[in-house]
Amino acid sequence: MTGLLRDRTIVIVGAGPGFGRTLALRAAEEGATVVVAARTSSRLDGIVDEVREAGGSAIAAAVDATDPESVRALRDTVAGHTDAVHGLVYSAFSVPSMRPLAETDHDQIARGIDLSVLGALRATQEFTPLLEAGAGEGSPSSVVMMASAVIHHSRERYAGYKIAKTALVALGHSLATELGPRGIRVNTVAPGYIHGDTLTAYFEHLAAKYGGTVDDVYAHTAAKMDLRRLPTEREIVDPVLFLLSDAASAVTGQTLTVDCGEFHT
Ligand SMILES: NC(=O)c1ccc[n+]([C@@H]2O[C@H](COP(=O)([O-])OP(=O)(O)OC[C@H]3O[C@@H](n4cnc5c(N)ncnc54)[C@H](OP(=O)(O)O)[C@@H]3O)[C@@H](O)[C@H]2O)c1
């Protein structure tokens, strides 16, 4: 622990069992009070228990990022605990349609945009006053939105996901321009793969569909990376901690790709 986020309040919207849980634990380890928010209260309570058992500080708050009233209620809950927020991470995600565009109905694409893009905008809009209150001289507040390295390729069946995450990057650029004068930085992180349970379930699906084992799918996928392996959850989380911290106080409007070297951007 280096105290990178000491005395900061960090809100994670879309705190899942993989990335979100690891981020909550690491941010708390670095001194932050963490607010974990998603729809599944039982999981959030489990994350809070883990953080507290490790000596950290955390609060759970249910939210549906697609519901404006729910996001407002989250803001009110957080405002009941603190008058300033220093970091907001938006990572809400659900498995997108993997059909070719010709077979993808427009509602599926719209749902992906609603969750990934408008959800991030709703959360940022609601938390802007608290983030502004958290900004100090030479210590801007920070919004980090989770995109994907899908923005760098146009492989078949990834179109719906690519459309949503590319729009999220565009949102990040425009928010950085608008919120910079208010002391708020906005960046996106584009993980290639996150080697955890969500990805393993996807690899199990691919192994069942195309034959072979999960290890075969991993090896085939990792062969395209410069480092010949896939990033762990911790290796995605630590660059996010950097962007949340004052070590990145001059970094805004950027997309940081973290993918063991699959794409050179
Ligand atoms: N896993 C990968 O390999 C990978 C690769 C590239 C990019 N990414 C990106 O990295 C981020 C984290 O990925 P992950 O795999 O760790 O995801 P994850 O574990 O599935 O976590 C995302 C969480 O978002 C929450 N969520 C979904 N809909 C929501 C809603 N309407 N309102 C609030 N929360 C909602 C879900 O929790 P509830 O169901 O409890 O709401 C889910 O657990 C995502 O943005 C993803 O697109 C992941």
C-alpha cells in the first residue's frame, strides 16, 4: 500500500464480481473510501465485507444505471455520507449481442448504448457537483470509464459491442473538454481481455462451440499478444488507480489501452 488514494472517496458504478470487486479492494488498500454500486445488493454487501475485513472503508448502494431516478438516488445516498467525491469509475456491462449486424435487432444495439454510454453520462452528470467539490488545486477529480480494446478492431460479431464502446470513448473526449474547467479529468481505459471468471465463462462457451479446451482457447488468444498472455484483473485495475490518482493529474481526454500488447495505438 502506497496511500495513492488516501482520504479520497471513489464511486464504482457497475461493480461486478471481477474487475469491480478487485478495484474496490485495491482502491481501499490505497486509502480510499469506496462506494460500490450495481443492481445485485447481496454481491455488493459481500464486497463491502471483504473491504472492511481487510481494514478498508466501503459502502454498498444499489443502482440501475439505465434508470435516471435510480442514478439520482445513488447520488443522494452518496451525498448523505460525504460532501465531496474524488473519483467515479463507470464499468457497468452486460454481455452484448454477438450476432452479425445483419441479424442484430436495433433494440439490442440501443440497449448496449443505453447501458454503456448513456449510463456513463447519467452517472457523470449526477456526480459532477460532488466531483467538482472534490477537486483541489493541482488535484483534479477523476472520472474513468471502462471501454474495451474492441474499439481497435472490427472483427465479425463484435459490432454491437464496438459501437457502444466507441461511443463511450467519444463521450469521454467531450466530457473531458466540458468538465476540465471545473477541475474534473475524464479518461477511458480499454482492456483487451480481463483474465477472470467472466472471460473464462466466455472461453468455456467458445470451447464448447468450436471444440478443444478452455486452455486451448486461452493459448490461441494469448498467441496474438506481445506478452503471450492476457492481463489479470489486477493488471487492469492498477492503471485505473493511476488515472484516479494525482500521479495522472495532467492526464485527461485519453484512452489507455491495457492489453498485453495486442494493439499498438
Ligand atoms: N471481462 C473482460 O474480458 C473485458 C474486456 C474488455 C473490457 N471489459 C470491460 O471492463 C468492465 C468490467 O468488466 P467485467 O467483465 O469485470 O464485468 P462484470 O464483472 O460483468 O461487471 C460488470 C457489472 O456491471 C453490472 N451491471 C450490469 N448492468 C447494470 C445496470 N443496469 N446498472 C448497474 N450495474 C449494472 C453487473 O452487476 P449487476 O448485475 O449486479 O448490476 C455486472 O456485474 C466492463 O465495462 C467491460 O465492458 C471487460
